[in-house]
Amino acid sequence: MKDFTIENQGTLVLFTMHTDEAKQWWERNVDSNCMQWGNSYVVEHRYAQAIIDGLYAGVDLWVWLWKNI
């Protein structure tokens, strides 16, 4: 099972957590005031790469990228 789905919508990127580990990572590493849309968190494109880099930096989470970021 994937932990995150990351969906590029142009100027906005949606991050959806699918596991408790993913939710815990998000709570520890991303601003709690981040906008939500449904089950996803909405991040401006200019900040998304930093979050993605953090996901890959020593974290054992499975990330699925939908569309290129």
C-alpha cells in the first residue's frame, strides 16, 4: 500500500496520506495550518518540492507521484 499520493494540479499540489505513518510524518514536518481539500492537503507548487525532498530524506514511506512535479 502506498503511504502518499502526490498529485500535481499546476499551481497547486495535492498530498493525500493513506497510512497512519504518513499522517504522523505530515504532522511532524509540515505546517499544521496547511489548507485541506477533502482528504488532501493543498500546497503551492513552489513549496511542494521541499516536502517531497523531505519525504525521500531517510523516511521509509512509499510515495506515488501522479503527473510530474
